[in-house]
Amino acid sequence: MHAVIVDSSIGRGRITSIDTGAAEALPGVLKVIHHRNARKLPYRDNAGSNN
């Protein structure tokens, strides 16, 4: 299994809708994950890190 992350070419914007139908219809696609169907990740405070 492989994953591909596609980010936005727009620096600041608002998502008004996502149509994943075409991507989901492609052969071999198991799931299209986006902000509405992804599980929430726990908040991680990076205070004190060297990043």
C-alpha cells in the first residue's frame, strides 16, 4: 500500500467543498482521506524543541 499527500497551491484560503468522487472511482484507490473523514490527531506542543 502507498499513500500520496497532495497539498494546496494556495497559501491562504478556505475549503468550501471537496469532491472526491473521481479519485475514489480510480482502480486501486482504497480511501481518500480529507479533513472531514480523518481521525483527529492529539495536539502536540512543540515548546522546547529545537525546530
